Amino acid sequence: MIGALGRWTIAQSREFFAAYLLPYAALKGAWLERGRGARLLARSVAVQIFHTAVEPLVMFLTIGVTLGAFVTAAADGLMRPNGLAPHVPVVVAQATVGELIPIVIAVLLVGRSGTAITTELGYMRVNREVEALEAIGVNVDYFLVLPRLVGMIVAAVGLTILTGAAALVGGFLTAKALNQVSAGLRLGQVLGALTPGTLVLALLKAVIFGLTIGAISSFYGLSVGRHFAEIPRANAQGSTRGFFGCFLLNAVISVYALSEWR
């Protein structure tokens, strides 16, 4: 049983690291192509950003406001009666922007945009479009993978900024309107508690999560074989690895950041 567990762990690790080789292959393809098809590449990146961040923006902002209102009300309601009122703005700002918003966005992107990338590339594999592109000399890593990686990273960073702002400002105003925070807590205190370190932490997570989701989704989409039945399996594997990778990286980054701040 121990041997089977070890073999399974090794196999999963190989797949995970193989997916992380895709960004290297995409960058290598960009170097080899030397800007060839730059207009087509830019259009593909713009389409990916639009479908990933612009179309569902209202949903992300709504989730941000809801999450911010909950964190603000919970922190104020639990900490103030225990004499921790001066620390409420710090907890709200750092917990919301540095921890909750990046991982919530990552989970939503895995379930929404990650599966879309896997499905799209999977259908291209089954319909032999990828083989046709390779046959005429098209660099697949450059023209198919790189736009999705760049688009996912840019979308994740943009959503983190906008959703974080909605969570702090909209969440506070919502909690205030519902009379869930005390009169002593002000919006300026919450915004003032947002340090550059917290912003850097949130943006770093956004970049890493976007890269992880784009790489894993593209890897499993391109791993589809000849049958349409393999696409749902690839989606399930890509989603599972995406969730696991983002949560694992989030824990590692947060623990390291906390140890440095101490």
C-alpha cells in the first residue's frame, strides 16, 4: 500500500511539474518566433482577458462586496468586545486583500475560465486542429498556450485589484448600511491599514495563481487524445490539480510572508 501511494504521488508530481514546463515552452516559442504573428497573439490575449475578467466582472465585484462586508462585520463584532478595537482595521485590510480575495478569485477562475481553456484545447485536439497547425509549422506553444497564460495572469491581477477595492470600500459601506459595524470604525482607518506589503502579497499571488491555472488548464487540454469522452476527464483532472496547486501555493506564500513580517 505504501508503494502504491508512493507511485501515485510520483505520478501526480510529474504531471504537475510537466504542466509548469508549458510556460517555459511558451516563452521559448516567443523567442524563436521573434514577434511573428504579434497582432494575432495580441488579439488572442485580449479575447482571453475579455472572457476571463470583463464578462464576469459584475459577479466578481458582487462577491468582493459580500466578502468584504462579512469580514468587516465579523472582525468588528468579535474583536471590539474583547478590547481589540485598534486592530480591527488591520485585520480587515490584510485578511481581505492579502488572503481571502486572491484565493477566492483563483477558485472562481479554475472553475470558470480554467475549464473553458481545457475544453477549448481538448476539442482542438480531438478535431485534429492542433495537429494541422503543427503540420504547417505553427508553434503551438507560442500561438495557443502563451496567449492563454498572459491573458490569465493579466485577468487575475486586474480582478484582484478591482475585487479588493470593492471588498474594502463596498464591503465596509454595505456593512455600515446594514448597521453591522460600530460607529468608531471608519473607512479611512481600514484603507490606512492597507500596507504596501499586503498589496505586493496580493499581486504576487494573483500572478502565480494566474500562471498556475493557465498552465495546468492548457496542459490537460492538450493532453486529450482522439475521443470526445476524454474532455470531461481532462476537465476534472485540470480542475482538481488547479485547486490543489493554488491552495498549496497560497499556503506556502502566506506562511513565508508571515515569517518574514515577524
